Amino acid sequence: MVFKRLLGSLGVGAPTVDTVLDPAPVLPGGTLTGQVHLKGGQADFDIEHITLELVARVEAEHEDGESEGVVVFDRFTVGGGFRLGAEEPRSVPFRVALPWETPITELYGQPLGIVLGVRTELAVAGAKDKGDLDQLTVTALPVQEAVLEAFGQLGFGFKSADLEYGHIGGTGQQLPFYQEIELVPAPEYAHRLNEVELTFLAAPGGLDVILEGDKRGGLFSSGQDAVTRFTVGHHDVRDWTAEVEGWVRQLLDHHATYGAHSAYGHGTPYTDHGDHGDHGHRDNHRSGPGVGTAVAAGAAGLAVGVVGGMVAAEVVDEVGDFFEGEDEEEDEG
């Protein structure tokens, strides 16, 4: 999806910009490539800089309700310092590295409802205009796919995915938001868990997998949350189904061990299991808010993602609405 529009704040006869991303999905921590196509206006212009912004639609929870907003999570200057002649066409190629924590927007080609974009800012003669916004598609790292596929093999179902504003306590999280993938528990665990929320925090050296389990309340007890963290390498070779099954059991054991000591919503026990599973320390629960959204699409061949009720077109509509809303805000400005 590419939007070409006149740089309105620069006046009539200004250059136009059209950023085209290379079509292949990129990986978290991978290289995003493409071209910024410029077309000169009615006179010569000095192009001071061309900057790309990575933006995400993020949800936040407040005391008075919930809200959505656009967060810029990285910026790259990819060109500038030249004069663009009247009606002169010029293309500026770029190669930029995505942050390792960039959320995944699809699995096996199926969209998850996560909205990311690349916004182009052109600075000309002291004036700036964010004149082009393009959809960014990010696919899962191999180890992320392996973990999700293992959940699917265990009978967990995909419910939804969203981006939550805030930080997860006790982690090295870099971005101002994190991705939550909500899973419906397998029948084997349904009597003990309402859902499992999964977050990946990737880094150059490996991946933190944070699991949060929403425990079902009994007749004389209320439901509670527990959180565990596991660290894996990008190139680990494991029996992932057995590994993830062990994680789920540790999450349930964590309920049994600590459940009586914390009330829901007042700080939840947090255990870091590292590479070998059980050398934990307690830390604070997620300091960021939690808001659920249900824009889900199936991932063919992956039990975790087979949800037939939502189709890709609905996700595309959401992406389009997001981008159109951005343009309207700029026009009003």
C-alpha cells in the first residue's frame, strides 16, 4: 500500500514523494530496503533530509478508559543535502535495520492484525512534511515460529494479537510497547487457565519468551495471574513441543506455589527461568497496561492460528483505516 501526495505544508508546486518498500517481508532485527522516489516541483528545492519513521498503532489503558495512538519507535535519515531541480525525478535507495523487538505482523503469510507503517518525512528549506505512509510487514523469526508451532501442536488456539503501551518489569525491553499474542488454552489446561498471553522480546543474542497465565478462579478463590520468562537462543535445536509443554507446566506450578500470596491486579509474582529452566528470581509484573483486542487471522498448518471467522480482508481494512486517519490528521494540521 503506497500513498503519493503533495507535500501540502510546503505549498503548491512543491516536490512529491513516493516511498516504495521492497515487497518481501522482513524479520525483527532484519534489513528493510526500498526506494524513496522524488519528483521535483515547479522550482528548484534544497532537500535538507529524507527521514523514515517506523510507526505502530498501540493500545493503552488509562484510569478513565482505553485509547489507541500512533507511536514512533525508530527513525532513520536515508538521504538529503542535495538540490532537486524543477520536475527532476530522483530515487534514493535505502537499507535500514529494524529493531529486534519489532512486532511480527504475520505468520506464514497470514496477518495477525498488527498495524505497522513506514512514514517518510521530507525537509525542504526549513519546512517538514510527513508525506508518505506505507504498510510494513514483519514475519516471525525461526525460533518464534518454532515456539508458536509448539503451542499449536499442544492444542492451544490463537485468540488475538495487539500492541500494549508500557514496559514489562524485570526485562531489558527497549521499545515503549510490547506485543501480546493471546492464546486459548488447550483442552487439557482449560479447567485451570482462561488464557495464556505470550510476548517475545528479541535481542541479537537470543529471545526472551514471557508467558502470562490468567488462572481460573475456584468456588472459594478468585482468579489470579502468574508470569514466567524463558530465554532461548536464535539457533537452539530443541524438542520444542516438549519444551513448551514444560513451560506451561511451570506456569501452572507457579500458580500453585505463589497464588495464595498475591491478589489479582496488585502485582504478580514473576520468575525468570533463563536457559535452564529453574534459577528464578522474583520481579515486578508488567508495569504496562493490558488491553485486549480481537483482530485475528488464521495461519495455515499452524493449530495456534486456525481461526476461520476473521479473514485477511478485515485486517486490510483496519490497516487502510489507520493510514487514512493519519493523512486526515496531517491535513488538519
